[in-house]
Amino acid sequence: MFFRRLRADIAAAKANDPAARNKFEIWLTYSGVHALSHHRLANRLYKMHLKLLARIVSQWSKRRTGIEIHPAAKISEGVFIDHGQGVVIGETAEVGRGTVLYQGCTLGGTGKETGKRHPTVGEHCVISAGAKVLGNIKIGDYAKVGAGAVVLRDIPPHATVVGVPGRIVRINGNSAVDLMPEKEDPLVKEVCAVREREIALEERIAELERRLNKEDEDENL
């Protein structure tokens, strides 16, 4: 079982990284493959109720690879963590087969909730550098999350998400309009505030122009 998953992880790295020259090099040098192997061990210990030992293994792996994976996280075989420095995967997170995680991405929670509080990422997804996927949400199969995006709600399969907060911009390769924007979108609020101020200033300028024109007319009389 362990070696089958290791072979799948190495094959995923070979398939997704054009810089990978051969599988032996990947096994020796790729921190993402090492972190996943350490996680398999920590997860087995966690399931055996050796939770302290599991956390020791995960923290040792974090210091060695720069990748922090909670021992209880569920990660399928064939996942690729590319340039994994700063990757964080929370306790109740789930990652499907064939998914690619880039450096600095986070599969985290949004507070002190209990129970399932981390994302479920489907198969063959891409979570780009610096992206934050937070809360008990689902990322559909083959979805892509852009670099630096912050995703706080469910994303359908084959969708591409960008921005803060995350917006759906493509589905199945076609442009899409996100019909469910975040209620508290700070960017939208700021743009609306600027637009309202602009309208108020335009009305004020028009009023001043009317007054000046009227004064000029009175003087001419």
C-alpha cells in the first residue's frame, strides 16, 4: 500500500513538472513527495490512536520540507505538491487524486468551528501559489484556483476561480459570470463608494455652474 502510493506520487510529479528528469531524482530530491510519504506514516499512527507520535512526525516533516500537513488530513495517492514551501493542509481537509498544490497555498479553516471545518478538494484540481481555500467548502473536480485567490464558498467542477474574494471567471474553458458574488466584497464596496462620491461631485459641479451662469446673466441685465 505504502509503495503503491509512493509510486503514484512520484508519477504525479513526473507528469506535472517539466523540470523532472527521472523518477529516481524525484524520489531523492522532491520535498513534496517526501512530505506526502511522511504524512502517510503520520496518518497511520494517528489512526492507531498514537496521536502525539503522529504530531511529532508531522512537525519533523514540516521542519524538513516546509510543508505542514495535519496527520488526520485525508490525501489521496497521486497528489503533487510543487515547490511546497509554506503549504498548509488542515486537520479535516481532503484532497482528491491528481490534484496539484503550489507553494504557499492553504487548505484551512475560518475560525474555531468544530467538526468538518476544512475544504474538500476534488480530483485533478489545481490550487495555485498563495491561494487560500478556507472553511468547510467543496472544490469540484478539475477546478482551478488562481494564485493569491481567497475562496470561501463551494466551487463547481471545471471552474476557474481568481481574486479576493474568489470569483468564477471560466467554466469548462468558457467565460462565465459569477452569479453568486460574496455579500461582503470589499472591492465592490469600495468601487461603489467611489462611484457614489463621483456622482455627488458631478451634481455639485453642475449646481455651481448653474449658479455662475445665472449670476452672469443677472450682471448682463
